[in-house]
Amino acid sequence: MHHKKLWFSFVLTMVLAVILSACSSGSKEASGDSGESDDGTVTLRMTWWGSQSRHDQTQEIIKKFEEENPDIKIDAEFTGWDGYFEKMAAQAAGNNLPDIMQQNFGEYLTQYADKNLLTDLTPYVEDGTIDVDGVSDTVMKSGKKNGKLLGIPTGTNALAAFYNKDMLDKSGVTIPESGEWTWDDYMQISEKVHAKTGKYGTRLMDPTVAFEYYLRENGKKLFNEDGSALGYEDDQLMVDYFNMNKELVEKGAAPGYEVIQQIKGVEDELITRGEAAFDLRWSNQATALDSASNGKNIQMTLMPGENNDQGMYLKPAMLWSISKNSKHKDEAAKFINFFTNNIEVYKIAGSDRGVPIKEEIREEMKSDLSDTDKKVYEYIDKVTKHSSPIDSNYPPQASEIMASLQKIDELVMYEELTPEQGAKQFRDESERILSR
């Protein structure tokens, strides 16, 4: 069954990429429900992905915004991460993107920029509608593409190795407080936890996140400087990455895809259920993990690797964008400004969409942080001192290449391809996609 599911998912991604590429930039007006009522009230459509806790928080933020702006109403649309951009691609094809959309840095921002589907927010920043005074140029640069400001970051984020400290303590293993640990350390600790507890030592890594970090940590990039080709020449890097994961699965220290595919969102992850000691994912997901873990002692440290200072980077947790075809861009910009500058927003959301981009809000929040948010703030401070600049050289076809990487990773883990065959197939498919 998994063959059919895997190929259907991959084909669906390819089809939707074609749909998105067919969207016209000089298009007619949106045909959605957003608009102006007889009494002058403007209704905006707004969409995001996330966990249930994020949905609840965002609804509360919207309510506060509407209280302060009674002439603006927001129709909320939200889903989990899976399927979000497929849904957006279908809406783009129907010329019906929401007024405000949560956007992802990297492959998706590049794809939407390439198709001219997003509004340049530069005029709204220049006239003060969106106040970003005090936000670092590095943070603002993450929302820019092709010379246009296409997204305002919701907060700062970083990859993290989450771990259940109690499981590690029971297994007689520790992670250096400095965060200096290698992939060999990661494997040995995972295997020891499995041997001592009978549980998984770690969750199977998501290749669309972990492989890029693995390349960076080895001094390479996923894409070259102009995004015209892969950024590494030696396929042994991918072979080594595959072999590491395969070994963990074969030893029972990590689950295979048959287990991973049963997980129903962040709150259902193995680490929250006490069934795995490690989970490598984004720092802003600490809120969802902690809220679902029933008091388990989940901590965070830097990703493993001999050169993790080189591999680690700060990125926008996500971005707020306004669709090009929105009829109410001014009102949409007003919401983005509210989210960026109102401390009440961050008191509700905590670090779920990253650490606030404004220093004054960060400082004001520090005196009244939850334990989880305190943990995330401290972690982001640590990454700031132990990281390298983010790679922003994503080609417009990057989302297709990531889908190919996911598909091939599954085939290798199911032993339908050897690691060597998988690495070659990924290069061949990437070159074919990039040559179009």
C-alpha cells in the first residue's frame, strides 16, 4: 500500500506545481468571499498551517484585532502542514488566494515570487502602515525575493534537537551543555536509549529539513549560488546520510515510515508520548510538544555534527504575505502590523511562531515568559552565537525537488533503492527538474 500512497503524493505535488506555474500574474480580480459589506465592513480571508494550539492562539489574536478594528472581519482558514501548499496551489489556480496567507521561507516563497502571486510590501513599510523599526536587516532580508519584500517574518526560528532528559538519564547518557556533539554521539545515544528502555532512541529524520542541515554542516549547500544546480558534487554525502538513518532503523533505534505515517500532527509525535528520546525539528514547535507531553522533561540543544556552528542558522519561523489579487491590501497590511507590533499577540502566541522580531517586544516579554517560551528564547540566543548565515538560493522548482527528496528517502528506507541508487536518482531528478 505504501507504494501507491508514496507515488500518489509525489504525483500530486508535481501536478500542483504545474497548476501553480500556470497561474497568471496579471490576472483578474479574486473571486473569493473577501469583500466589503453594505455597512462598510471589510472581510479578509486569512489562512495558516499549524498545530491545534496554534489554531486556538491565532483565533484569539484575530478576535483582539477585530475588537480594535470593528470595521474589519477575518474569515479564518487553517489546516495542518500536510496539504497546506497543495490547497494554496489549487486556490492560486482559481485566482482565489486568501488576502493574508502564512508563507514559508525557502522553496515556497521562491515559487510564489517567481509566479508574481504576492504583493510587494515595501510601500507599506515605507509609509509606516507596517512598522518594522528596530527589526534587523538580516531578519527583513528573509522576506525579500527578486528585490521585493514579499513577507514579514512572524518570528525567529532555528532547528533544534529536542530530547527527553528523563529517558536519557535513565539510560545513563548525557548531552554536553555546550551543544558540541557529533552524529556518532547521536547514533550511540539513540542506540543506548533503545537498548536500555525498549523505546525508540530517536524519531526518523525528515529529509526535507535534516539533509540540508547535514550538507551545511559538511560545508556544502543544497543548491548552488544561482539556484541552477545542486550545491554539492559528491553523492557520498547523501549516501552517508541515508546509511546513518538506515542503520538506526535496522537496529530498532528509530522507527520506519510505517510508524511515522501513523503520526497525526505535532501533538501526536513519539517524543510527546514518551516513545522516543530525540526529535529533530524547528524550535517554535516547542509549545505544541510541551503542551502535549503531559509534563515530560523535554529539553533542547543544538543539532549534532562536528561543525554544527557551520550547519546551524536562524530563519523566519514563517512569514505573513498578502496575495497579489487581494482587493483589500491596506486592511491586510493593518493586520500584519498589528501582529508585528502588539505585545498582546506574543502574550497569546508565545514562541509558537518564533521569537518576536522586534527587540523591544522581546525585552518586554522576558520578564513574564512561560517555562516553554523561556526555553525557546534561551535557545535562540544560543543559536545566534553558534550559527552561520541562512542559505537563500532556492530555485523556483525547489518544492518539486523537496518532494523528490521525500519520495526517494522513503524508497531507500523501505529498501527499494540502495543508498547509492537513491543518491543517483535524486541527482538525476533534480537536474531534470532544474533544466526545465
